[in-house]
Amino acid sequence: MPLWALLTPIVAIALLAISLVRPVGTALAVACVPVLMGAVIAAVHHAEVVAHRVGEPFGTLVLAVAITTIEVALIVSMMLAGGPDKATLPRETIFAAIMIICNGVIGLCLLLGGLRHYEQSFQVEGANTALATIIALTTLSLVLPTFTTSSTGPTYTVAQLTFAAIASLVLWAMFVFVQTVRHRGYFLPVDHADDEGTHAAPSSNRLAAVSFGMLLVALVGVVGLAKVLSPSIEAAVDAAGAPQTVIGIAIAMLVLLPETFAAARAARADRLQTSLNLALGSALASIGLTIPAVALASVLIDMPLALGLEGKDLVLLMLSFLVASITLVSGRTHIMQGVVHLAIFAAFLFLALVP
């Protein structure tokens, strides 16, 4: 195992510990940026070691669940600290994650893979199963609260929120069962790419266990340093006069960097199925685990929770799902599809700055 892959996560945790005992000044913030990027690269390295050992689709599930679990902890901790002012934080974070993954990550993967390999193949059954589950989860969690009448505003009653949380958890758990047990073949590559990563001998159990541990350390470092840098990001957003929703987008981008790097590298290696497993699985985990967690926190501490999206975001969400349905219908992709997804992602970013 490369020495940098072991040291970088440890340095990230050390900087995170320093930030907890002293104010985050300019020097510390500047030092956190390269270490954060290094922790992202280290997380991708360790995730690939684990993924190659356990095989698909279990490998991509490791990174998706690990990152989402830490992301949920970050959201809940910020809700507890911010009180009623953070009622929209889960909605903004989940929506940003969906747009980043379904348009930014998938678009980047299709573009990079198309530029290098012209066309790429994937399993239609697996991709469509994941997309259908994402659409159902998103509608139950982020769309229906805007239109229900039992409570005022874009909110659920306690009974409605409980139902949405249970439904989200059940849908995610059933998808994991289908992906890893019942129909595992739907999520395996169509054919094996001729690259060193595919045909290399799997690592030993000991090395895989070390990589799994270091993956968790790196992810804690990534999310922790992202939170450390968030005040600096917030100050920059205020100085630029941009809306506060930009802060959630910036933090979501930082948290999702490991998945983006891993998915992009897989696409360039002609392993698009791995890229889609990682991207779509991450979107599913982001909703399926986050909604139950924030719902429980909301009920226990009697905190308001505004989940319903506004009109502009609803249009972008529906456009994203419509285009994704067209992209994933044939089992083959090319660069134009990637450009379309990236154009929607660019529109999402632009309208976040100029609503």
C-alpha cells in the first residue's frame, strides 16, 4: 500500500482535531484545502482496493453507504446546532446531491467514457431499477410535501413524515437486496474491460481490511474538513451576494468528491457499469438513509422540517429524471448524452446563483 494513502487520512484527522481546539484562521483554512483533496484521492484508492477484493456490485456499495452515513451524521449535527433555522438544510442537501449525482457525475462519466471509447455499454435492467427507485424516493420525500394540505407550507405532519421515512428505508433496503442478492447479475459489467485494474489479482483479506478502515478515516476527514471550511465558504458566498443555498451545494460537492473521482476513473477505464452503480447507488443511499435519520431527529427534538421543493427546483428535478430515463433506455451511451446531463447541471448551478 502506498505510504501517502496511509498518511494523508491521518493528516486530515490531525487538522480536524486542531480545528476543534483553536479558531480556524486563514493559515489553517489554506492548509486544509490540499489535505482535503489528498484525503479524497486516498478515499478513492482505498475504496478501489476494497471494491476489487469483494467484487461488484458490493464494492461500489461500500463507498456509497460509507459516505452517505457520514453525510447523514453531518446533517443531523448541523440541525441540532442550528435549530429551526436549519429546517430546510436536509432538503437543500438531498436535492443538491441528486442534481450533482444524476447530472454532474453521470454526465462527466458519459463524456469522459465517450471521448475515450466512443460508445459504452451497461445493464439496462440494473440502471432502470435504480432510476425507478430514485424517482419514487424523491417524489415521496421532496415533491409531495409541497402539495399536501394537512400541514402548512412545504412540510409533512408527523404521521406523513413517519410514513415517508419508513417507505424510504424499505425501498432502499429492498434495492440493496436486489442489487446484491436476488438480481446481482443486473449490476455486473456487460463485459470485462481490458485494463490492469480489472485483471489484477485481488488484494489479500488483511490489506482489504486495512483499506476499509483507512477508507472510513479518510471519509471522516473529508466530511470534517468540509465542515471546517464551510464558514469560509459561507463568508465568500456572503461577500459575493449569492443565495444561501449555494453553501449547501458547495458542501455537497466537497462530500461527494470521492464518489465523483471513483466513478470518473471507472468510466475512463471502460467500466461504465461500475460508474452507474456508484452514482445511482449513492443517490439512493443519500435519500433512503437521510430521510429516516432527519425524520427521527425532527420528531425527537420537535424540530420543524421543510422538505418540499419550490417551483424552479421541481422543474429541474423533473427534467433530470426525464433525460435520465432517455439516457438509460438503450444500454449504450455516447458523448452527446453526457453533454446534455452536464448542461442541466450547469443550469442548476447557474440558477442557484441567479434564482
